[in-house]
Amino acid sequence: MTQTTALALALCALVTLPARASDWSDTYLGYRHGTTFQEPTNPKDIEKNVINFTHASGYAYGSNFLSVDLLRSDQADPANSGGQGAQEIYVSYRHHLSLGRTFTGKPLAFGIVKDLAFSAGFEWSTKNTSFAPGKQAFVAGPTIQFKLPKGFFDLGFLYYKEKNHNAFGNYPTTSPKNADFDGTYLIAAAWNLPLQWGQVSTNFKGFANYQGPKGKDATAVETAGETLARASWMFDLGALVTGRKGALLLGPGFEYWKNKFGNPTPIPTSNPAVTKPNLTTTCPTVQVEWHF
């Protein structure tokens, strides 16, 4: 994990460099914890501790979003070396280019639509389990940005293309193989909705993705549509704890992940009489964010 941690820190540094040229920016370190995460073929509940770095910023023609997760599982999700839980890094980046501001100098607003954007980005991950996944994915396509009194709600209709690694190989061979999946579609929603709860400022935020089937994996199993949603209700304790509003957020969250990595439920094997479990993650979490 030394190289991947270094990569995460480098990405963080690169993203914060242009912050002075931004119209606005928000950067925070976060932590979330849950005890009922699931992994494909593993019937056990998994406890995970996740440290997150997030940066979002906007400029005259669009916005940037970067999220870096460093995940540590308990021993129910073992590392390939044994004796400890697996470690994982997951990086996601998106750039949203305003079509209105780029071509007409003002947002393409009509009805409930605030603007239209072209979105592009990537996802990259690695994990030190025996399967040794190494995801490399590219996304691009239009995004609708909706009008709201406060906050935002975006809905993207994106093209998705992924490569990944399979340490177990392509049946009936046993050598490792990189899986080059078919291109598919990704419907991606993201939101942040400020809500006032008495004297306390809160926000309900998160994302929900549905990704279409992406062809066969490296073991010749047909992939299934994949749903991932993560949401949280965050309470602003900054003014109370630090004297600075918005500095410290704390609240409950929830993660839902069905057919993780496109694996069907259950997962078939080369023996028709044998299947492997692929349980759906329905995991309550607790989350904290320090904004700076």
C-alpha cells in the first residue's frame, strides 16, 4: 500500500494547486465506519474503516470533483498475505464542463434545468486481496444540472468503459488475466441538499449510480447491472466546536451496493451445481468530515 498511498497524496496535492484560480472550493478529510459491508463470494459481514479525501471546486466554465478513499477491512476480508484485513484505495475524478458558459457565455437554463454539462472522468482502484483487483475505468457523457433554491442535484447519462485484473485467471486456465469489459452505460445522480433542523444546519448528500451489464468477466460469467448508492445526513457542529461554521460535520450514513463489480447474484462457476454468494451491502455508517 505504500505506492498507492503515495499516489493518493500526490493527487491531493495536484488538485489543491489550482484552488486560487477557482470561483469556489471545498476540501475536506473524512472518516466513515460500518460493520455490515459485503464482498463478492464472501458470506461474512465485514467491518471497514475508511479515510477519505474530497476536493470540489468551480471555475468560470465548470467544476472539478476528486474523491480518494483509503479502506481497511477487518479479518473477515483478509489480505493476500494473511493475518490482517485487506487494504484498498479507490480514486474517483469528474470534470463537468458547462456547455452554456463555454459556448454562449451563460448557462443553458430552461424550465427546471439550471444548465447542461459535459462530464468526463475516471475511476481507479487496487486492493491487496488474493483476487488482486485493479480497476481502471473511464466515463464521459452529458449531465443535467437542476435548479434548486439551495444545494444541487445533477443527473448524468454516461458512457462507461472498464478494465480490471483477475489473479485467478480465465477458466479453464489458471494464469492471471486482465479483464477488458464491454462498454456500457452509467446513470449517475449526485446531490447536496441543505436542510435546517431547528437551530442546527444540516445537509443531505450522496450519490446513486446504476451501471448496465458490461459483458463477460475473466471467468466467462455474464455480468449483471450494478447499483451503488451512498447517502449521509450531516450535522454542522463547526460553530459549536471550532467557532467556524461548516468546519466540522458529523452524521449517519448508509451504503447500498447490489451486484458489486457487476457480479450476478448468486455467482455461477464452471461447475453448474456450484454457485458462490454475492450478498447485497446494506450498511449503516457513521461519518465525520473536517473541512478546511
